[in-house]
Amino acid sequence: MVETFKVATKRDLGRFVDYVYDKYRGDPTFVPPLRMGEIDKLSPKKNPFFEHGRVSLYLARRDGKLVGRIGYIENDAHNEQFGENLAFFGFFEAEDEEVAQALFGTVEKEARANGRNALRGPVNPTMDDGAGFQIDAYDTKPYIMMPQNPPTYPRFTEAAGFD
């Protein structure tokens, strides 16, 4: 069974950031982001996004092992500019479809609780920080600002009801 839990401590935040390094260790096409940059991206003191937005981070574990992560993102500036009432998901990583479903369910529940009528993603936390999924060329390293993920992620997302 997969359990999701909210990142609540500095240690949890470190585990959230480090998850990708652990997951893709040994993958010759993985281009690791700078840890400091990832931590700064999630810091209200360092990222101006937090002047008009909020992020809740979640980790997933199964049998005591971390197996995924996701971020729930609210961007007030986006909603105001485009007349929308939506939330975003980002920072998505999942070991398998069961984990993906648990993570998507967690952010969908938060979106409903916050009165949002749609959920869009992946966005990390804005379009300028990386967005979308890689959909081909899995055997090559991505270019700068390009997403990198396994070929299963688009399928996991569609199975969760996203289009």
C-alpha cells in the first residue's frame, strides 16, 4: 500500500529534493539539476514565486521506502491574469502507476479542498522553472530547460484522468 505524506520538516524537504538523485543514479541520460538551485526554487525566502503563490510538497512511501513525490501549486498571479480557478501539480516522480495514482489523488484532494475547479501540470512551480513531460528521445540527454522522465509518466498521467 502506498502512503503519501506532506513535507513538514527540513529533513523531509531534503528527501524530496534528493529523491531524483537516488531514483536516476546510474541512468546515463540523467542530467542532475543543481541541488542548491532546487532548494532555492522551493524556498519562500529565495524564490519570488512565493510572493503570489503557494506550494505543498508530498512524498510517497511503500513498505518504508520512498517511491515518489509531487508538488501541489497555487499560482494566484496566473489565475488572476487568465481568469482561471485552477491549481497545478509539479515535481512529479513515481516508481510505478500505483504510486502515481496515490500522488495524483493527493493533489486532486487538496485542489478540491481549496475550491479549485481544475488541476494542470506538470509545472515546477512555474513555466519558467520547467514544465511538461518528455515524450520521446529517451535514449539521449535532454537539452537545457527540457523535461526528463521515464516513458511511463505520460501514460500514468492519462490513466489518472488527465489529458
